[in-house]
Amino acid sequence: MIKKRNNILKIAIDSPAAAGAGTLGRAISNHYNLSYLDTGKIYRYVAYLKIKYPKKFNKKFLTLKIKNIKIKNLQNKKLLSDKIGSAASIVSKKKYIRKLVHSFQLNFAYNPPLKFKGSCLDGRDITYNIVPDADLKFYITANLKTRALRRFNELKNTNQRITYYEVLKSIKKRDKSDFTRKISPLKKTKDSLLINTTNLTKRACFLKIKKIIDKKLKINGNI
């Protein structure tokens, strides 16, 4: 039975690749003092380990690595590569890997460090599989070309040699995998609020979500 802190704010975000969920998740977390986790980075980290340690990579090895995972492990710029992204989509389909990551995510969501007022997680199945009782649920999206351009610029800033069309093709492939996989596919739940970031700046997106969160907190008497 997982330990759960009482009276914490839990925010769940689902989104396709490069829709802006990570940027919004971090901004929300900083503003409301929440412990933030980009769950997709965990699968990218697993893919990174599989590629870097092919001979060592097994259930025992991965269990130890995930148990001792640090946020700094997820900030490795190498995790942003297109190669790691494609590999992450593959490893995320394996049941034993999802089970290990699932346990880590649950503990993170329901038992954040005491210095935080709650947790904010973003990924593909957060709203219905990881934190189904979240206080607020968001589905962040944007059109395909906008998402591809964002990811292309992100990769370009890390000096990776890749073309926009390669990124566009990769995200199309990732979308197909995320939406059609049998285990925890990406989907919008009925109780998730849709936020389309295609024509919004980062600031405009944050203010839009902040307004929603503040209203919720005010109704609950938390502000």
C-alpha cells in the first residue's frame, strides 16, 4: 500500500509530444510550489540506459536504477535526442518496465517531499491511470506542424543535426504509437480540460491555466 500525504494539490496533465505540457507543468509547479515530474523523461531515461548498457540491461538492473533515480538524471540533454525518443516509445510498451515506472510515478504523485504543497505530473496516461483522483486534469495539445517546429527548435538549440522534416516524421510516428498502443494509450478523459497551445505564447498558456487553477482553489477555500 502506497503512502499518501493528505490535503495536497494534485495536477495531472496528458499531451502528445511537443505540445508544451512540460513547459506549462514546470511553470505551474514553480508558481504553486508543487513537485514536478515529466514522466516521459523517465521512459527516455530507461531508453538511454538500454542503449548505453545493452549487456547489463535487465529487470534487476532497471529496478535499481529507477529506485535511485534523481531529477538530475532526467535533465540530461542527451535524453532529448530523436533516437532516444523513438527508443522510449518502444520500451514504454513493455509491461515490466511500465510497472516499475508506474510505482515510481505513484509515489511521486501521492507522497511529494514536505516542502512542496503537492504534485504536478505530465505524460500520456496521467489523468486516468496514474492520478485518476487529481484535483485538476488538463489535456494539452497543438497541431502537428507546430509541435514539430517546437521540437526541431529545441533539438537545434542542443546542436543536434536534424531537419524539420525528420522531426515531423518522428512525431507522426510517435503519435501513432502513443494513441494506438494497447497498454495505457494517450487519450483525453471526459474530466480533462482541453488546452490548445497552437496559437498561444508560453505566457498566455500559463495565464489561461492559472486562471482555472485559481478558481478551483478559491472554490475549495485554499486561497
